[in-house]
Amino acid sequence: MSKTLFKNLRIVNPAGTPVYIANGCISSNEGIIDHVGGTPSNQSDYDEIIDMKGKTAVPGMINGHTHLYSALALGMPSPRRIPKSFIEKLRNVWWKLDLALDEASTYASYQAGILACLRAGVTTIMDHHSSQNFISGSISRLVEVANRFGVRLTTAFEVTDRNGPQRFEAALNENLVAIRDFSNHPYVHPMMGLHASFTLSDTSLKIIAGHLDKFDNPGVHIHVGEDKADQQDALDRGFDSVLDRLMKLELLNKNSLIIHGVHLTEADVAAVKKARAFLIHCPTSNANNRVGLMPGDLTRKLTVGLGTDGMQSNMLIEAKEGELIRSSHISGRDRNIDYLNLLFKQNATIASRLFNQKIGLLEKGYHADFAVYDYHPRTKFTEYNVAGHILSGMQRPCDVVTRGKFRIRANKFVSINEDEILANARLESVKLWEKIQQIG
């Protein structure tokens, strides 16, 4: 690590202060920002001074929920039978994919998925993993790849009953090993991953809760209320809702990530608020799965972040498409969700708590993670129109910095062979798709 000055930058900090600096600099000392603003007159104590030539910097983005294991799903063949419901889509597509993944294809997914995230300026990834035939050692392999790419990571292996008791035990143990091994890692926050309430028995949830009692609970990462079937399952088990079930079984705390929340009751919202847990909104996935819209007023009641659910890697596109999806369902006078607020403010709040570090803003004391765009606006760029330029003007960053170091510079990865990774991913994708077709 060293002290580096990145000068001649247009700085856009949507959730920070100031929001906009027309020409300034970012100073990084040992990977932490120690100055944002005008260029210091005395530059003699910097180890490196880099002229960014008027490019535009935004905070390194945070994906509040994704599935890196789905990286090789891009373009895969459609299922033989077109799913008629959300549950059928899980059974015929995603649950076959996670059964088909082996060590080689999982590793290729990690590499290709993180590569795509960095290409989009995403520097913190909250992953929810499932490779049901490569469980033991899968999280440590992911951490290894993330460290090599220089990204920050939350881990969670999907625990479920749907593949039998042996895989349940293996997945539970994989999470527990990760919590033990990585709880003090500066760039990893291990969590307990659960698929969804409807794929876990009360007995299984009690076993998980019992193990978490032995730790300083790092939080559960679980899909909740994505489809009405999830809530109906909880009712059938004698609970008022999924959140009622999780609360009564003592699984929620202030570090928990509740994903989707499309079908939450008022009591559910109160439970999430009481637990001080976080809700992660995944608009493009919800639209793709046709499960409905998350109620917009939840963003005023809870801390709601933004994720992609593995649909894509680009958070700016997710934010823009989320806004458009919702706009198509509301009247002209109705207020839309402020997707930039979810992306740049709420995601920063969530990541900062989970990692117990300052993450997600371009301000003194925050980690020096930022994406740089060679952006030449066709209209005037000011602090008052930041949202329009970010969502409708910027495309792909030319440089990405994490921990004060370039990971992508002048559109090329530093110390990473992108061509080799993509070539391997293409080979593994073909083998993976063939295995999926063989699963009954």
C-alpha cells in the first residue's frame, strides 16, 4: 500500500457531501481516502500522482444481493417444459443449475461473475451461493477469487432441505466454517445462507438457530416473500407469515439480509423494523419472474438496498430499469422509488454496518473504492442533474480502483487475464448446460 493522489477528476458522490466537484482529487493513504476536494498545493509526500485527465469518478458500487453461481446461465437453453409458476421455474431452471454445478464450473462462475461486476464498477458483492454438488470448500474458493480480484464480499451458502439431509448438513457446515475462518477478514463478511422459508422445515431452522447462538450472529441471508407461495407455506405451517416464522425461531437480527419482500404484510414490515434487518429490492428479477412489485412505501419504512438477484452485474442499469419497470405500473402523479438513493446511500449504509467499515462514499475515512468513467456529456453537468447523467449517460467505467489500487486501468484488467477467464467460462458453460439437460 502507498499514498496516492488521483487528480483532475470530476467527482460525483450522490449520497455524500458535496454531491459534485467539477474538478478535484481523491487522495488515498493505505487504501483509505484521506482527502476529497481541491488538489493539495504540496504534493511532495505522495508515492504516486496520477492525472485522471478530467474523467468522472463515482463510488465503487455495492450489489446488495446476487448469485455469482448463475454467471454461466447467460444464454443457456430453455427448459423442456415452459414453467407455469414461480415454483416450476425454480424446479425446472435454477434448482437444476445448482445441482449441475461442479467444482470446475463453480470456479469458472466465480471468476466470470466477479470479472463482470468489476467491469461494471461494482466493488462490493453480497453473494448468495448454491452449488449443491460442490459444497465443502466452495466458500473458501470464492474468497480466494474475490481476494485476487480485489473486491469486498459477503458469503452465504444456500441451506435447504430440498436435496436431502446430507446436503443440508454439508451446506450448514460450509457456512459455519466460513463464519469461523473469515469473521476477522478485512474484506469478507461471512453470513448464514438460507434458500427460502418454504424449503426448510421447522426442525432445520431450529438447528440453524442453535448453531448461530454459538457465534456473534453475523446475520442470515434469505429470500423472503418473493412469491405468494412462500407466504402460503408459512400459513400452512401455522405461522402468520414467513417473517413471523423467522422471528419466532429467533433467526433475525440487525445484520440479516431479507431479499425481495414483494409479498410482505404490515406485521412483516414491523418485524423487519424491530429486528433492524435490511430489505434488498431486486426489481429486474421480480419483473422477469412475474412475481409482482415490491410496495414502494417500504423504502420509507425500512432500510432498503438494491440488488440484482444474479440477473445482471451493472448496478446503474439495474437502477434505471427498476425505475422504468415501476414507472410502467404507476400513474403519473405517483411517486417512484429513488433508485439512486437505494444504490448509493442505502447500500453504503448496509455494507458499512456488515463490514464495520466505512464503505460506499467518496469521503474522508471511507475505503478508496471508486469507478472512473471517460464520460463526455452532451449537456451541462452540475450537482442538480447528477441523477440524469449517471442513469442515462454513463456506460462502462474505464478504470476501477479498490483499496486505493487500480484493478482496471485504461479498460484493461491489472494482473488478471480476462481473455483466459472468459475462454474457460465458455468451455465450462457448454459442459454445465449438457449436465442440466441430463437432470430429470
